[in-house]
Amino acid sequence: MPRYPRDMRGHGPTPPDAQWPGGAKIAVSIVLNYEEGGENNILHGDGQSEAFLSDIAGAAQWPGQRHWNMESIYEYGARAGFWRLHRLFTGLDIPVTVYGVATALARSPEQVAAMQAAGWEIASHGLKWVEHRDMPEEEERRQIAEAIRLHTEVTGQRPTGWYTGRCSVNTVRLTAEQGFDWISDTYDDDLPYWIEAGERDQLVIPYTLEANDMRFATAPGYITGEQFFQYLKDSFDTLYAEGEAGAARMFSIGLHCRLIGRPGKIAGLKRFLDYARGHEGVWFPRRLDIARHWAATHPPRRFERPSRMTRDSFIAAFGGIFEHSPWIADRAFDLELGPAHDCATGLHNALARVFRSAMPAERLGVLQAHPDLAGKLAAAARLTPESTQEQQSAGLDALTDAERETFQALNDDYTRKHGFPFIIAVRDHTKAGILHAFQTRLANDSETEFQTACAQVERIAALRLQDMLK
């Protein structure tokens, strides 16, 4: 059975209202990446120099050599850029979350002390600022454990959150094993969300690579601080407006000491902070604050997910969605189901695909499996529970003798002409509307009615699934 692991649905068409503290319309999460001293360097036991995220155009790794210019740029971030940013944020009383590479933190005790004195959250950014994509799973797990150990030793506290950045396909799963309050190696949403990591629920707070000063060092990217300001402003304005409309959002901003810490670049950041602080209802939380709020306000909700069911449980749960036709659920189970199918709309699409692609005789069999409206099965209380509830919703269980005779005559005429019962999603109609549709559709040709009835079968299935799933 093929199963698709990627989640294309997320929060779906109606994301939850974040309900930020104080009724804030937007949560602006400032992240400062502290990587200086943790980058690729033969002094650190690596086989080459660093080549990522610097002001050196076209930089490449130098195997077996130190890259003096690259080292100097990273050192600027620690020596000058960090302190410029520290003065900015402490002066504005804006707390930040630090993504701290453990080995970099160990080489910068004064900066760590300043972070702690400011009340900043120091999360883990891994053991070293290196690529993990080709790292064996067990080695990455070992390095995660060592990063936690060293981080705790250097700061005096275990990290509350995690972001690797240059991650592997295993990173999210491996870090979710560690019991962090949050992890951030995703870029897939404007709000936090939960994932199931074995027996525990892991909160994910998505990060950003676009509202990020790294684009001063990548193409296409920012050239001036003004460009950075404008992009941050446009993002803020859009998210703030959504918050004013009742759907509060989160805005992550990624910074690096060696990049935004330069005088010409930080000017754009200062302009943005002044702009954002000029609005009411703006919350500047650490990511730990977001995690605590989300856990209290939107706790995880576990349910039996269709994409993770066994075949037998899947058929038992959904075999009656299409009336007396469990073969549809049986075939749907073999489709490429995934998280997108763990909701009413998604699962309906999978079941409907099977119904639509079935042979005409099979589809006719589904139509013929439906009961007459207000017919003999209803009178004998032999309808399925779903059909009973549906017919009751339109008052078809409380007909007068004259109405019952009218429906019975129409049932007989319709079935005699078209070869299957009259089918309509009764929950969409009143009793009078059903009777009118019955009389109108009786005059149609059988091919038209076959297609109409099939569409109504799909509609009935959708309504039944909405009763079971969100």
C-alpha cells in the first residue's frame, strides 16, 4: 500500500486563530543565528573551510586549508555584529531567540553571558554549522545528543528548542525524539502545528528563509538595508491585516551576526522594528513563549487517521460511506493516501476517485443499493443508520398518508423508467424541494439521470464523511 508522507494540507482552509496574548494581531519572532566559531574549519576537525553565507562572492570550500578571509568575516559577526545587535534589541526591550551552534557558544563565553543577561532564549542550532544531508542517521543522532550535552554544559540549561538548518531528511524525526518544547526545521506554515513523534506530540514552529538576512549573501537577494526593510514591511503588513480580520499569524525573521550586524544592513532592520512597534497589537515573543502559548491554547489532538489505518479498520470505518458498497473503501485503501486524506474532503476525494473510475455496471450497482425515499425499507425500519438519519432530517419519516402514496408512486415510476432508485442528498433540501426535484427529474432521459444520481451519491458520501472527520 503506497503512503505519501508529505503533508500538503496543514491547518487546512480555515487555520485556527492563534489567540495571541493580549489579543495581539501578529507575533513577530526574531531569531538570531549564532554560528561564528562553529562553521566548517580545519581547526574544528573539518576537512575544508566554510563557503556558506558570507559576503565573499562565489565562495568555495578549500579542502585541507584554512580560508583566512572567510574566517575573518565570521569573526566580525562575533566581535562586532553581535554586540551591535545586542545593543539594538536590549535598547528596544525586544527579546529574541538565539539559534546557538553548541561549539560556537563554547567559544564565545561573553556573548553567551550577554544573551542570558538579556533574558534571551538560547536554543540549539546543532553541534556544528555543517551540512547534514549525507550524514548517516546514527551519526546525526550522536551529534544531536552531543550538541545537547555541550549546550547544557556551556549555558547551564538544556536547550528548549532546536533548529539544524543544513538538515537531512532525518533531522525532524531525530530531534522530535529528544523532547524539545519546539523544533523549527520546516518552512511550511505561518502558524505552529503538532506532529506525532511516536507516543509524544511534538510542536513545530516553522522558520523562514525569505524574511531572512541570508539573502544578503545569496542570489537573488538584498543589496541594501532599504530592500530588507521593504520586504519585512510588506510581509508584516499582509500578516497584520490578516490578524485584524480575525486570523492572527506568526512572522519569523531570521538574522545572522556577520550579515545584518554590518552597519549598512542593520539600518533596514532598525527601520522595520520602529515601524512594527508603531502598531498596536504586536507581540515580540521568544519561540519558547510561542510554544508555551500554543501548547496551552491549541493542545495536540490525536485521532485515528485514515491514512494510518489497517485495511480491515479502514473498510469497517468507511465501507458504508457509499451505500452497501464496501468495495469502494477496499480499493481506496490501495491509493497513495497521506495526511491530506485524513480529513473529510481528502478522504472523499479518494473514495470518489474509485467510484468514478469503476465500470458502469459497478456504478449502477451502487445506485441500485440505495433505498427508495420513504419506501418500504424505511417503513420496515430496515435502512442503514446513515440513510435513516438522512431521511429523518428532511421529515421523510413523518409523512401523511397522502404524501407517502405520492412518494411511492414516484418511486415506482422512476425505478421503472431508469432502472435505479431516485437518489438525492436529502440533507440539502426540504421535503417540498425533494418532491419537486423528484417530479422534475422523472422526465429526464436515463443517461442524464445516471450522471445526476452518481453526483448525488458523491454528495451524500461527502456529507457522511463530514459527520466523521473535519
